[in-house]
Amino acid sequence: MSKDKYTVTQAIRELKAKNISFSPFIFNYEDKGGTAHTAKVLNVPEHSVIKTLIMEDDIGRGLIVLMHGDMEVSTKELARFLNVKTVTPCSAEKAFLLTRYEFGGTSPFGTKEKLPVYVESSIFNLEKIYINGGKRGFIIQISPGDLRTALNPIKVNVGITK
């Protein structure tokens, strides 16, 4: 794990433009390792590793959901909250078109399309969070308050324990 040199992704450009401070972490990406692998490498609780999920509603409108690594999204609750019939994960292809980020390297910052961002409300109870910086094997640590400043997300309670 290294904090020295990192790629300046679109996510990093956006954070710098908004004067959001962050700490970068580079590590070897493991296919299908997910947040459990990230937590192990960074030696942090998986609950503080935040996944960026690209989803769509029943008419194809994209949205971002930020969720604790050790939890899943209740798509039924999210659909109810959004007053739509269904919410489903986007295909990798559609997610790439909306964000320009590759699966496993998706960041909520600097996406191609401006998508509404929904964040599990308990994320704001954490002192620090670890979230993708826009590339596989690239995580940044930021405060939940800075997440709020950077994204102006909508709080939701749609998390379920795995």
C-alpha cells in the first residue's frame, strides 16, 4: 500500500477543485475482492469502506447509491423512497457510459453524467470513510462531512445486513 504517487483521476480533479482534502491509498486490486479485500489491505473495518453503486430506476434513469461495504441495498426500500416501481443495478456497460469509470474503480466524484447521489445515513456517523478514487486499486480517505460538501447527497435508510 502506498500513499506516494497516484493517478490524478477525474474524481481527484473534482475534489481538488472543491478544496476537499483526502488521503490517497494505492494497492493491488483483486478481481472480485470487493470491500472485504480493501478493508483487509487498509486494515480498517469493512463498515467504513464505502461502495459506489450505479443503479437505475424502472424508466432507466441512473443514480448513485453509497453504501457501507458490509451491507447491501434494499432496492425495494430505495424504490419506495424514490416513488418508482423498481431500482436495479446498472449493467457494467451502462454504468461506464454514465460515469466513465470501470467496474471496480467507480467513484461518486467526477462522473461523466451528473447523477443524483443517495447515501446511507449512518455513513455520516463514521469518523473517516474510504471510497474509490476513480481507478481500480485506488482508495481515498475523506471525512463524511467532506463527502456531504462534495456531493450534496440525499440521505436514505435502505441498508440491510449481508
